[in-house]
Amino acid sequence: MDTTPQTSPIMDGSDDATNAERLAGLQQQVESDLAGATDDEKAEHLRVRMDETDVHDEPGATGSDAPAAGSGAPSAEVDPGH
């Protein structure tokens, strides 16, 4: 069994996703994984996941549940149909 941490997507075609699409996917994962958590806990977990996967914030994009701008937290809006 491989014990190295997964730091990139493993599904076919996932390397073709844009940074914004990857960020939206991470946001959906965090929202699902931490459904009962506070927004601050979700934002911190998202920052960790972004660092692990080399996904960057999307400046200028905002979402209603996104952390305040300038907090260092991601601010891209998640497309629920994606």
C-alpha cells in the first residue's frame, strides 16, 4: 500500500481543470466534509487543502459564504451545478 500523501487529483481529466474549477471542487469538498463546522473552521481547512494541492485563490471572485476579503482565505464562488 502506498503511504505517500495525495497532493494532486487522480481521476482522468482532473489535470485539465482550471484553477477556478479546482478551487470550486475543494470548496464543495470542505463544505460537505465539515457540514457542521463554523465558517472559520471551514476557511482554515480550505486554506490547508489549497496548500496541499497547490490551488490558488481567485482574486475578484466572491461568494456569499466566503471569508472576508483580505483575510487570506479563499473567496471564489462555488458553482453548485458543477
